[in-house]
Amino acid sequence: MRIVRSIQENGAAPSFFIATLLAMLMLAGCGGGGGGNAANNPPPPPPPPPAAEEPDLTISGVVTDEPIADAEITVRIGDEEFTTTADGVGTYEIGITLIEGEFDPDALVEIYARGVGDQENVELIAIAGTVADLIAAAGDDETLTSEENPRLNVTHVSTARFLLSIDANGGTPPADLA
């Protein structure tokens, strides 16, 4: 009460003293922490995931002896495999991401197709060409269709060609298109 008596003796108004005291208490309660209770502030959102790599090459063709609906397509380049499913009339399209240093430009691109359902006994293969040849043929749009390269079609003829090349190569699958 000494403060109150001193204020009254000096003629200061009690309301000024109370207002000053309240202002000091509010500032002290704030703590200078910069804006409130941390529990009420949500953490910042996580950074967006890195953008998916765009394929370096997109190929498309048809799986047919008669249309092989919904065929399971596997594109094999060396030890790497890429898979997709053909549509109801055997048309497929698949993007292939080629990471520099992981693919031999001279490696053959093999396309395997396996029928499903009533056509599960169908297995076909095509050798489309080398990685370098397909990339060059695709050009700036990085897309190669069977109209541009008929070897992207997986047929009974492409399968026979592959099997004959194995026979001609002493029972070993071809390492090139020669």
C-alpha cells in the first residue's frame, strides 16, 4: 500500500495508476513470444513432393493376332521392366523414363504381351529396336507410335521373327537387330 499512499500524496489520480499497472501486467503476461500459444499455431505445411519425372520416351502400338483385349504389356530394356495394360482392342501406350547412365543405348527394347481371361494362352513378343534408335525416331516430342515404327506392334509375325532369330543365333536371344 505504500505505492498507493505515495501516489495519493503526490496527487496522481488512482485511475492513471490502475491503467498503468494493468498495461504492465498485460505486457508481462505476453512474454514477448511473438504471437500467442504455440499449441494453437499449426506447423507449416510440408514442402510439396518433387515433381514426377516425365518419361523420356513414350511408345505405343497394338497387341494383335486378333485384338488381344486388356493384354498385360511388359517392356524390357536390359534388367529394367516397365508395365502397362492394353485397352479393350489391344492398343497400348507406355512411358519409359531413361535415367542417364542406367541404360545402354545399344540395348534392345523388347515388348512382351500376355493375354488375360479367354486369351490367357496368348504370349507374344516384339523387338522394337535399340534404345538409341527409338529415341532418335521419336524426335523432339519423345513419342513413337507404331505408325512411325511398326516394330512396336506385338503380333504373331513379330513373335515368329523373334523365334527365328533365336534359331539363327544358336538358341540365344538376339543381342541386336542384325
